[in-house]
Amino acid sequence: MVNEELSHIFSDVADILEIKNENPFRIRAYRRAAQIMEDLPDDAGVMLADGRLKQVPGIGKDLYTRIEEYIHTGRMAVHDELLQEFPQGVLDILAIPGVGPKTAKLLFETYGIDSVEKLGASAESGALQGIKGFKEKTIANILKGIALKKSIQGRFPLGTALPIGEMIIQELGKVRGVRSLELAGSIRRRKETVGDIDILVVSDEPGPLMDAFVRLKDIERVLSHGPTRSSAILKNTHLQVDVRVVEKDSLGAALAYFTGSKTHNIKLREIAVKKGYKLNEYGVFDMNGRKIAGATEEDVYDILGLQFVPPEIREDQGEIEMALERNLPRLIGLADIRGDVHMHTVASDGNSTVGQMALSAQALGYAYIAITDHSQSLGVAHGLTPQRLELEIREIEAFNRTGARIKVLSGMEVDILADGSLDMDSGMLGRLDIVIGSIHSGFRQSKEQITGRMIRAMETGLVDCIGHPSGRLIGERDAYDADWDAVFSAAQKYRVAMEINSYPLRLDLTDTMIKKARSKGLKFMITTDSHDPKQMRYMNYGVSVARRGWLEKDDVVNTQEFKHFTGWLKGDR
DNA sequence: GCCGTTTTCGGCCCGACTGTTTTCAGTCG
């Protein structure tokens, strides 16, 4: 994906400029560009072609030209030239925790160390002894950093990090003197992957709290241990956890600061400066240094003249401008979901019966669910033949006669076959309350094939919703290469909803694709795709993604009460 | 390198921890 390539290149350029001790604001411009490329709502090449790239804030004349150059030639001269001066190995060294630009430069220019391997060998052989600023601890830290880097590859899925963060919060909550604990950082923004876990604590006894944290049994290594801030690496996952103690009357400012995103924060600070204030993690201060806000996040946003911005959309994607106009969307919440309408039973690859799934959903407060087992071509999942689907429909009808409060809809997650046809005869599908069409095979088809395939499925008029539309699995499989403009336009034409699949490794559609789909007027269904009653709890992940995609209650069909939801399914769209 | 109802030049966000420093630089978030 060209956006990721550009992000890496800009990040490399920023790194080398930093090693060269260049103008820090020029470096920041490149860093920001790297972030912007990652968050772009569409392919940079497409946005270049249709003129939208020119409008992107933070991409000025120079950066625009460089992006253009890369898209047309596959290279960027400034990047190539800088790599001539400082080879890739130096950038790898810079990526080691504890090694910054100054150290990398010194090691390379004075000692010719241009790879992590050489650095490791020099550290072990004692060759680094005697270099100014290098004593035993520094050298030991470099070796630890190299080992750590090897063990940590990339980011962690939200579904991994969030439960761990909540578990640590629970543990630390038992420590004497603790008044409140909050997750901050990208985990609070509910980004689909997170780099680390940030926790803020208000405590009457910070010292013991910090001691308790670094002694947690799940901690493998303590990186730092101070009176107000400590960092450690967890066993097994090698996730980094940062804990900070803040004063009660600074909690709001600290939450805002440590929740980020970085670009959102910088904008907030700029607004503060324009008003003659100073904003830091302790509060908002007037020109006399008097604190005028900080206890709650609401106060901080309010005194800056902004509407409160929900954490999930603090990505500097226009939310600050809208908050200034008090025009933010009212984001959907978990409590708005009335029914979970994509789940499996023992009939295909689930592990519970219709009744068990239904009663579990009822306990969660839902008014309705839909049973949507797989179709027959998905042999590995024991997909249903028409005869077995017939039996399942009867089983659902029988459950609905038991007098249970919850209503069960009959449905199917029918495979969209390689040619775009559906894996079940249309007569059967027509009898069902809800049909989700999904792709489970032929992921590597060409862009034209995949796009045409999805559109043909929608043209049948039998599909209510496209399941896990992009097909991506976080960290395992990229989204299909489809023409999403064409797919979403077809979905709009045929009034087909897009699923937001809450399964933690899917989270599909993604936040940026949701924004794009919504801009075409599409509706959504947030579902869990549960194969077990426990998995119904994943709904909060899907809702988080929807919030990151700026969705409101009315954008999501399964927020409607039963009568209206079934009305929508019957064609009242 | 970006950006602009005060500016096309001169601004651009802020603090904690570590290690080695006897007063601070480097790194990180």
C-alpha cells in the first residue's frame, strides 16, 4: 500500500534529518507527514489524481511534490540522498530503545558502527568502553534494547491490549491510597492496534503505588521507576506499560494530554497559546501562571472554547474544527445497540445452540438476535445445506414460541462465491429474515474480479448486509484489493448495509473505510460474529470502531427497535 | 517544511527519567 510506503519514507527522512541535527520544525513536518500518510482516508495515488491531496493540511508544496514524485517514479530523491549519508543500518540502530539521534550519529561517524549487529558485537566485546558518555549501564542498556527490539515486532491488536490494561487497572486498584485509575493513550482512543498501555493514577500514596506496579507478577523488566512515572515490559506479550501518578486536580489535563493523539494535542496547545494560556499535563494556566482548569477533561476543552471531544475521534481529522463550532456528531454508544445480528451455532462452526445463544443475548439486554450460520460451500465450517437450513428455521420458530422475551430472526451468512453468485438457492434465502453475504474464499482475485463479485452479490436483491467487507485480519491478512468507491456506490444503489464486524482481529470495516462508506450514505450493522456466547461481549469493540468512524445512532440499523429493524429488512429502507 | 481575519516572515508544545554530568544532555512520550 503506497500510503504505508510513504509513511515509512517520511519517517526515515525525519530520522536522518534528526541525526543530522537539522531544523527541528522541518523534522516535525516530515514526522507529521508520516502520520498523515498513515491516516489518509484513501490511497495517496487516488487522492493525488482527484486533487484531494492538495487539500490535506500539513502537506504543503514541497511534501506534495515529493509524494507526486514517489507515486510517479517509485522513488523519492531526498530519501535516496539521505540514505547515502546515513545507511539503513544507522536507522535500525536509532530504533533501539534508549538510542537516540545523538548516539546513533556518534557511533556511526566516529566509530563506523552502521548496523545493529555491529553495535551488538561492539557492546559485547567492550569496544564501546571509553567512549564519552558510555559506561557500563549505558552499554548494558543498549544490549537490553537490542534484545527487546528483537522480541517486540510492531503493535498489538486492541483485543489483546485492552483486556490486559483492564486487568492491570484492577490489580493496581487494590493498592492502598489509590483513588482512581484510567487507561489513556491509543488504547483509550480505541485504535485497532496499540503500541503500549498508558495508565493514569490518582493516589494519596504515589510511592507505594509505583512500587506495587513494578512488582506486579506479570512484569518481566522494569524500564524506569520514578516517583510519578514508571515503565515496564510485561511477560509473554512484551507489551510496555507506562504508569503515571497525577494530582486529582490535574487528572483532566493529564487524561487529555496522555490520551492524545499527538497531533490533536498540538492543536489544543496552539489554541491555548492563541488565547494567552499554557496547556500542559497539569492544567490550563493563564498568563500569570494561575491554573484555570485541569480537574476534568470537560473543563479543559471548555476553557479552550471547545465542545468535549470523545477520545475515539481525537485524531486531528477535523474534530477540533467541529468542536470549535460546537458541531460534533453525537457518537453511537454501546447502549444504543438493540440486537446482535450475526452469530453462529453448533449447526455450522459455533459451539452453542440457538436457545443458548438467544438466552445469553437476552441476559445482555438485547431485544433480538439473528442466527446466521454458514452456507454449504464453507465445508470447514459445516456450512448448511438447504435441508439443514430448513431444520434450523424450524428450530428458531420453536424457540420463538417458548415465550422468551428476546426475538430470534432466521438468517444466514451466505458465501459470495467466486463468480458473485450466492451459495444458497434464492427461494430459501427469500424465506429468511436476514441475509449477510460474505467472502470466505478467493481472496487473491484481481481488483476487478473482487469488485465485480461483491457488486453482483448485491444485485441479486437477496443480501441485506455485506459481512466483514474488507476481509482483513489484523496483523495476518490485508484487505481485499477492491474498488471500494464502486462497491460502496453499489451498496448505496441496492440499499445494502455494511457490517462492522466486532471480532477483535477483524474490526471490519475499518474506521477510515466507515467514514468513506458513510459519506456515500450507507447504513451499517454492528455485529459480533459470535461463535460462543462469551464472544457477544466483543460488541464494544465494534461500537468503538463505529465511533472512530464518526457514526451516530441513526447510521446503524441494529440500533432500531425490533419492529423497525424487521421493517428495514423487509424493504423499508 | 508548514502556515496565515494581527503575519508571505517568523513563528512553530512540554515535562519526567536516566546516566553520568558536579549542573546537564539525551531520550522518550
